[in-house]
Amino acid sequence: MGVYLDHAATTPMRAEAIAAYTDALAAGANPASIHSAGQRAKQLLEESRERIAATLGVDGIEVVLTGSGTEAINLAIKGLYWARRAADPVRTRILLPGGEHHATLDSVEWLAAHDGAIVEELPLDRAGRLDLDALAAALSDSSDVALVTMLVANNEVGTIEPVVEASRLAARAGVPLHLDAVAAYGQLPIEFGAWRRESGSGRGSGLVALSVSAHKIGGPSGVGALVLDRSATIEALLHGGGQQRRIRSGTQDVAGAAAFAEAAALAAVELPAHAARLAVLRDRLIAGVRASVPDAVLSGPEPGPERLPGNANFAFPGCEGDSLLFLLDAAGVAVSTGSACTAGVPEASHVLLAMGRTEPEARSALRMTLGHGTTEADVDAFLAALPDAVSRASRAGMASRQTSFDR
């Protein structure tokens, strides 16, 4: 694979998770069946659910297994919105910070286009942190607010968000809060129950839902989970067999759950040492970039407790992020821009724009994310390849956003 520094996109499956997956596949049976094979599958499924729940600070019954983190986010946002609006038709306002993941942005935009939602974006500071005063002001009259949704940590720039404080504000206003913990899971302790207690969350208000994904912690792609408090009222996206509290119908993926559980249990046990090791590598990478490319600008907080231990994001003035990505890839180093690219037209990172960066700065972004397989040699190989990539990308300059369709 060469040097892989794109763990925020996906991290390679752990050998233990692969073994759990293949073992469960070999024993395949439908866990809804009442015969012995089906009941053995159900036992493995429910044991896996309990193991996943333990890493999130909840009971197994509160974990709804999904086909991805994206599905979990869609289920939380749309399901909470539909339930709140059904109970009170005036509740159409959705509050969220700028710079959220596209799973959230596209979900709320769909609700705005198809279901009358009014989407209100809240400002971020220069480090990418939610402005809590703006959230408090938006909740000062919460009579029309359906829900609040936000990241636990930003997937592009690594900013750790003030989720307990936000949950406290939502609880006081009687509004449900959903947290997207996909990027944070495996790098930060996720304590759903403790966060609810600390923030004074009540029945159906404050923190009620949280989304995670297996493939960010060394589990398989195509498996996610929604933590849903017992007090939450939600409408289902899928209908059919009534599985999982009638919240997510469909035959459940026993093998996926088993592999997810194995990866989650390992991540939980290793988390303190893993996070500390990643932070050392992250700081080595950040210091190396600053030494070799003095013009590079770190995005997000300075290294420390307010930043994910495995994240480094830089803007390289005068360089197109996509050019840097391709040049580094040719040198055997896999990174990410963190920006969207549609039909070959460079687009600015919406996260950096929400943080107040200019469009050229937002288009010059490069994200390096570290994981369980990252070594000092990987970081050093990236740092060795970077100056030449920056030099060549700088000579190429910024790409024109005009296409042949514009002429």
C-alpha cells in the first residue's frame, strides 16, 4: 500500500476483525429464525451488540446496527425531524454548525427540499469550534426547533467540539441533540450515558442520538451504529420485519456485527496508548511540515487536547490541493484534500470556508490522518516527499474553475 495517511477516510481492517468476520460468515444463518442455527446466530449478534455498546457507554438495547455511519446519521436526523414535526407541525427548524460532514448536510438539505425543513447554520470560530453563544441564541425561542445536530470532532480539521455544553443548552430548551461521532470514535472516549448525565439531558431532550461507523476503527465497511436513548421518539427510514425496536427493519448482518464488535473492543482497550502514540506522530508531522514548508498554515487547533490525535490539516498557499494529492500519490504517499471534486472542477473545502478561510486557502488544503498502522517511518517518508510536491504544485499554480461548459 505504500505510505497510507488517509485513515479518516477508512482504516484498514484489523486481522482480528477479519477473523471474526470470516468465522461468522461460515456459520451463517438468519438471526430471526427460531431453529437452532438461527438462535446461535442471534446469540452472536446480541453478544456483538453488547460489546459495541460497552465501548459507547450504553446498554445493548440502545444500539441500532445500520449499514453505514451515513445511514445512522440519516436515520437520526430524518427520524427525529419527522417525529418532532408529527407531534407539532411548527417544529421545522434544524440547527447545525457550519462545516458538518456531507452525510449531515445532504440529509438536512433533503429535508429542506422535500419536507419543509428550515436549516439554520451556526458559526464556527477560526479553529472550527462551534460558537456556543450562537447556539444559545438560536435556542432562546425553541418553539419551532426540531433538533440540533453536530460533530463530536471535525473530520477534516480535527477540532474537538464542546458537545457536553451543547447538549446542556439543548436539554434546557427541550430539544433533542444528535452527535456525529464517526470521526472521533477510536480516538476519543465516547461516553454517551455520562454525557447525558453531565449535561442534564432529559426524556427526549438534550443528547438522545449518536452515530458511529465500523470502518473508522479497523472494522468492515458497510457497518455502522446509531445509539438511541430509550426516551427518544423517532420515525423509521426502513420498514419490513420490525427488527431492532422497529427502528431499523431488515435481516441483520451478523458477520458485520461480529467484526465491528471485535474492532470496537480492541479500540477501547488500546485507546489511551493509541491516542498518545498518534499524538506524538501528529506532532512530529506538524513540526516537520512547518520546518520544510514555512508558508504552510495549520487548520484547526494547535496540537493538544482540543485536536484529534490523528489529524493534521494544512493549507499550502499557491498550491491546488488536488495537485499535491496526485504528486504525493505518485511518490507513494496517500493523503486527502478534504475537499469535494465534481467532474474534475476543483472545489473549496466547505469546512475551511465555514472557518473564515478564503476560497484559495480552502482549495489548497491537504489532510493527513494517522491510524493503527502508522509509523515514524511513514511520517518521515511523507515529510521527505512533501517539499518537491509543494514546489511542483506551486509552479503549476491554482486551477481555473472555468470549464468548457462555461464558455
